[in-house]
Amino acid sequence: MNIWTILTHIVDFFVLGFSVSLTICYLFLSCVSFFAIRKYMRRRSLYRVNDIISSPMAPSVSLIAPAYNEGMTIVENIRSMLSLEYNNYDVIVVNDGSKDDTLEKVIKAFDLIQVPLHVNAKVSTQEIVSVYKSQNRSFKKLTIVNKVNGGKADALNAGINVSSSRLVACIDVDCVLENDALQRMVKPFMEDSSVIASGGVVRIANSCEIEHGKLINVNLPKNMLARFQVLEYLRAFLLSRMAWARLNGLLLISGAFGLFDRKLILKAGGYSTDTVGEDMELVVRMRSMMTRAGKKFRVTMIPDPLCWTEAPSTNKVFEKQRNRWARGTYEVLQKHTYLFFNSKYKITGLFGYPFWFFFEWMAPLLEFCGAVYFIFLLFTGSVSWTYFLSLLVMFYCFSIFISSFTLYAEEISFYKYKGVKDQLRLLAAALLEPFIYHPRVVWASVKGNIDILKGVKSWGEMTRSGFSSKTKVAELKKVTTISN
Amino acid sequence: MISRLQFLEDQDPKMIFIFGVTVVLTGLIIFFLSLIIISKISRTRDRRLKRKYWPYIKEHLAMIAIQSVVNEGVKYDYRRSLRFLMQIRNRSRKIAQWVLDEIMKQKANLTGEANKTMLKVYRDLNLKTYSLRKLKSFNSNTVARGIYELESMEQRDVFSKFYKFLGSKNTDLRMAARLGLTSLAPNPLSFLDHLKEELSEWEQMSIYNRLRSKHKDQLPDFSKFYYHEQPSAVAFCVEMTVRFNYFELIPQLIELLKTTKNRSMVIDALKELEAFQALPYVKRLIHKSNNPQTIISCLNFLAHIGDESCRSIFETFIEHKNFEVRMAAVGMAAKLNIEFESSSEELESMLLHHQNELIS
């Protein structure tokens, strides 16, 4: 047996071992997630979540939304945030040094004046230039913070400093929240005093009908790339995160919508400004802090679709987003290497961190290496086609299994895509995904890792095409009529 | 079958393994796809059934409600509608549950005579037996659902059946039993005698919502639980004292202030009740306490109830190391119109903050 054969055998067994552990992990997560969703759905009928709307005992919540160059949609987005069904909340929009007319538009639309709000900067941020409140009592919940540009994390920190509520909901300003989003998110905090953070399921809003910042009709995206992402988001939230939350090992709460205990965020030092994965970094840091302090804690997840966001629909934007996610994952993992198989940190150290390391960060790199290795074998003419095809079929079956479980989880839970046609389209997307979509994800991730080596730190611009809105269509018609 | 798998004998173990995993995964795919199809079929069947019966259920219940208010031709319409609902109810358990759900929904939305009529329909359709049967289930969620139904339909004679569930291992069932007892038992907080665990905020809110619908005579004596072993139960009862404006319990609250560990909670309650009697105690306490939260509560209390004589207190705490304490001290000064010369930029800024109407 020469070295070459030994090497091939080692690679073979490594690939096989890796794929087996991946399969076992996902099978286990699927089981956990299934029982978690079923339990949640059963419990759901026993509670009257609406009780909280008018209750004076509802905990106070600050909705913090950083805005940067959002002039086009900011007014409508704020109106949407102000109309949520919850009794005790305020909205803090942080204008992060926008270069466009974001601030002017908001001042005009909501009749704002500057106020001498005294801010205790518990977390250091870029300078807060001014704070505005509305003179109109209808908008008394609204506070606008105008600050020097410092990035999303810095803006969120400024908002947290300004807030005096017990809980803070950190959201993307362009997200569409369901009316009862806060009621549902607050519930875990009220049920269990050890809950330190809670995440909501984020869904794709492309092709959905949105009117005045409210979701009117749920549609499956017409764009194929966005449709693949629907499936991917369902998988990430309903399967993976639900299971991790059940096991109390959740490391990531999406930056699009998450609710946190304000005092604990401040104690942990707020969002980190030196990473592009600030949402995950904060959760990991809070978890480590609580474990070190020897306190009982929980990070929960609500399977209800509470937040709708626009997914990238062009390859360029999609690649930028995934590149950033890959860099963010690496930065967080690198920052918290002490967690790796560290039994002191219990499930975070023994399972959560290694899972992210092997299956979220390393898996795409290994896949890429596998592809390069295959091409090499192809050139040397040493491909074992039977083995290769068998592996390919196994991975394909694995992918379809995960997707079919996700579709079933969606079917028994919230059932947002009602038509049979939509279900068939999703199934078709699941069948095509491993060939069309997955390679793109892997490639973007590899590029992200190359960018890490290059030292790239930027967010990259995220251009959005906007929601399909009745209002927008009406406005467009009006403009056309006038110009005619 | 075995002979068909003979071809695997000569294969590499890796190949056999891959084959095995692929077969398992394929089986799982088929299983989940079948489940999706079954779920779809059952949903479509339900939808069809609902489309068939739902309008009638709604229509007859609405008719009964209207007739009870109009009070003409009640007997005839009531009997006819009841007969119809009974026929529907007997078709299947699922439909009976729909009828029950709709009655509960209608009852929650109606008041006065119409509300009472819904109770009558519930009784006449013998749905109570249906709810009671759920209490015997082995599934905790089903039992909790049964309690919820009986509670919503105000079946006061069955409340004693809920006590046995107070010790259940299932959190939801324990909570359902407590809420059921709050609504139906003559002594709404009787379950507190058995309480060993923390009363969650959610539960506190739900209990408060149920107590709100009661007449003041039916409300319990909250001071009875001021010395409960569970701090959450004490906190809840203090909160309820404020929410229901029990001014007569101020002496007991002042007494509690001397012994409890959570002083800030009691001071906040005294502030809400505008308890002038507590002023000397609070003035004394603020100098003794090292806990910033207690000091803040005292300062807020004094801002609400105090007078010019609190100037010395303000001067003591204006230089406190804790930001929130300093902020509360300036807030008190602003509220009581205590004039002072702001020695620092921070004080000036805090004062402007408190004086601004839009912020405060």
C-alpha cells in the first residue's frame, strides 16, 4: 500500500465520518425540534395572549431600530412600529449619521422637537448629537436619537443607553412585524424569570403584499433565489434554532428581531462593534457571562412567524450577505475559542460551540475542498464512480430529508403557504436546491473566509428592491397619471 | 429479500454503510412526505366540514343571543336552534368541540342576558359533561383544556375538582388549576396556601385579569399573604393592594416595610397609595439603606409625597456614586421645586431632563 492509497483512505474515512456525524446531529435536532414545536402548539391553545394587550402588568419594552440612509421608507416603517398591539412599549429609532434626508423626513412627519434627554452612557458609543420627541401626543412613544455614524452595533448600543425599559427589542428598521409580535415575545420572559433573551422566527417577505408597513397577504416569492431562501429560513428557524432553544443551547438570535433583558445586555457590555456578527456575539457573550456567574438562564425561541424581512433577490447582494455571515461566524468563533469543548460552559461549550465550528463554519469549507479534490481525482483518472455516485445520492437524500421534515413542521405549525401549488413549488425548490442554490451558499462562504484572510471588515451595502405594496402600486399609478 | 441483497456481500463496508444510510434517509423522506399528504387531506376534510357546519353553528348561536335580548318568541327559536345544535354536536367529537369553542367565544364577547344565555346553551347541550370528561384524561394538556372550558363557562360547582391538579408535575396544568380556582372558588386565592414554587409574572397577570372581573366583596384579603414563604406571592399581593386601591391596608404595608427584604416594592406600593403615614418611616429608611434600589424608591416616594423639608435628603444623595440614585434625587428636587445651584454640568443636564414635559 503506497502513501497515495493511504492518503485516499484517510480522506475517504474523514468524509464519511463527517457526513455521518452531520446526519446524526440533524436527525437528533429534527426529533427535538418536532417535540418542541408540538408542545408549543398544544400549549398555545391554553393561553390568551391577548390578555397582555391591556394589562398594566405587562413589562416595559423598548423597540430599538437603527436607521442608516432609510429616507425612502423610514416614515412608513416607524408608523408600522408605532401601531403594534402592546400596552407598555416605546420606539427608539437611532439615526446612525445618515447621509440622506432620513432625519429631516422623520422630524417633519412626526412633529419632533429636540429635547434635553440626559443619557447615561453605560456602553460607550459614538457621540449622540441630539434626541428628539414628538409634540404630538399620538406619537409620545417615539424617540429619535441622532448620532455620529458608528455602525449597526454602535447604534443599537446608543438606543440601549437611551432606553429605560426592562426589555429591549433590537430590530432592523425595514422589517415588518406582526401586530402581536411583542405580546408573543414577551411571554417567555413573563413565564420564566431565568429567560435572558428570546428570538422570533424571521420569514421572507419578498412577493408578500405589504400595506402601510403591515403584512396583508403571504405569497411565496416569485424570484427563485428568494424562494430557496424561504426553505432555508424555515429550516434554520423551525428545525435548528427551535431544537437548540429546547436544549437551551441557542447561540444565535437573529439581528432582525430579538428581545433581551436590558440590564443584562448592559452588564455584558452591549453589542460588540468589532465584528459583523454582532447578534451572535452578544448571545454567546451573555451566555458565557451567566455561566461564569453560576446563574440559571435560558435563551428561548418562539416558532410563531413574527418578523418578515426582504431577502436578497440578486446574486450580487446575496453573495455579499452570505460573505458577511461567514465572516461574522468566524469572528465570533475566534473571539470565544475558550468555549471549544469546555465542560465549564456546559451545553454552550460542549455542544453549541462545536456544532457551529464544525457544521456551520467548517462544513462549507470542507465541501469546497471536497469539490477541488474531486476535480483533482478526475484529472488523475482515479475517481471511483460507484463510490462517488453513492455518496452523492446519500447527501442528496439527506438534503431532501431535512427539507421534507421542515415542510412537515411548517404544515403542523403555522401553515403560512396555504395553496397546494405553493407547497409543490417549495417541494420543487427542495429538490433543486442541492444543485442550484447550495453551491452558491458554499461559494459565498468560501469567499467570506478568503476575505477574513485579506482582513476585510466592512458590512457591504445591502440594496433592497422593496416589498410589493398596494400603496406603492397606487402611488406609482398616480405618478404615471400626472406625468401623462 | 436476503437473496436480493446478496450483491452487498462483495462490497466494501463503506459502500454498505452508505447504502444503509441512504435507505434510512429515503424511508424518512417518504414518511414525512406521507405525513404532509395526510395532514393536507385531514385539513381539507376539516375545512369542508367547517364550511358545511360553521355558518349554521354561528347563525344559531347568534340567533339565540339576539332572541335573549329581544325577548320575543324565545321559546320557539331557542328550542329549534338547540335541537339543531344538538344534532350537529352528536355528529363527531371534533364538531362538538367546534360548537363549544364558538359558545366560549360568543360568551366572551357578550354581556348581560346574552352572556347568560350562552351558559344555558352550554348546559342544555350537555357540553359540561364533555368538559368534565377531559379532567379524567391522562394527557395534561387535555386536562388543562377541560379546566379552561369549565372556568370560561363559569361552572362554579366543580372548582373543588381542581385542587388535585395543584400538585401536578405539568406546569401548564398547575397554572390552569390555579387560574380556574381564582375564577370559580369562593376564596379566589385559596391556592396560595398550597403554593411552593415561584408565581410567574404571566400567572400574576392572568390572576389579576380574573380578579378584575370580580366584585370588590369577592376580593380576598391580600394582607393575609404578606408574610407568605414565596416572595413572588408577597410581591403579587402587594401589587394587588395597589391595583385595587386598598387604602385600608396601608398600616399593614408599613408593618411589612419593617420586616421584608424587598423594601423597594413596598415603598413603591405606598407611593402609589399616596400613604402620607409612611413619610417618617421612609425618611428614616433612606438614611439607613445601602441598597440603591431601595434608595431610588424612597426618593421617588418623597418626590410624590414629600415637601420642602426633604431638601437635606436631596443634598445627601445628589453626590451619590450611583447614577440612578443621583438621577432620582434630581428628579425629586425638580418635582418638589427645591431650588439649588447646579454645581456640575451633569446636574444641570439632569435637571433639564426632569423639567422637560415631553421626557417625563
